[in-house]
Amino acid sequence: MTTTDHNGSPLHVEVGALRGGSANLPQYDGKAVLIVNVASRCGLTPQYSGLEKLQEQYADRGFTVLGVPCNQFLGQEPGTSEEIAEFCSATYGVTFPLTEKVEVNGEGRHPLYERLVGFADAEGHAGDIRWNFEKFLIGRDGQVVARFSPQTEPESTELVAAIEGQLG
């Protein structure tokens, strides 16, 4: 198991944007951010609709969804950056930001996920990401405040309550 940095904000790591350049995560300082590892060919892919609804509902209150494409689960995100962006936009009308494709587990785990995986969900699961669409809510202070399983729907009562709790 790799070492997890519990003290550093996940928003203060370098990660590229899906279409190139920096995703500039520090721009989200002071906002609540839902970080989700996403995939285009997964049984949970329809969650993109709920994630976009959250983005639309709460963006003006200091919230954003941040999608992080990952191809580590049965190759369910095999596309290029252009293909991923086109799929998300054309199929689900995604307007929230997407990072470059990264690894969330294993030796090549991205530093963003190094800072996330040490946080346990309500059932006590910490450590490796279990599947696509695992969710981490980052508070306005830049710290992880909640972790949700892949099966937790974006518009579920518990997830919406956690977001609203961060927005005041």
C-alpha cells in the first residue's frame, strides 16, 4: 500500500485537463468539489446525468463536479481525450470539468488519489478505489469531508445533504 498524505489538500496537486494543459485545481479553493473517477463504458455511466444535474443545481453556490477519467476497471474508459470529451458532451451534456485520464490504484496511482484514498466512507472503506464512479466530496477548506461508494447515485439523499452541508 502506498503512503497517503492526509494533510495536503487534494486541490493542490498537479493534474492535466482532459483537452491538455493544467486542470488548475487551485482555482477551486473555497469551493466544494465532488471528485469522481468516471468511465464511458460502465454500467454506472448513466450517473453522468445525475452529476451534471448537481453541477447545474449548485454551481452558482460555489460547487463543482470534477470528473477524472480512469481506464483501470475492465478497460471501461479506453478512448482518447477527444473521444471522452465528445462522448460526455454529446451523450450527457456534461459541462463540468474533466481531467486527463489517470490511474487511481496501484503503483501508478496519481498523487490526487494518493490524497483521497486514505479517507473512509460511511461503511468504513478506505484504501483502493473499488470501481468507476467512486465519489469524494472536498469541503471549502480543501479537505476531504465524505466518500461515497460507486453505487451511490449522485442525486441520493445522503450525497445531496453532504453537498448542501458544505454550501451553507
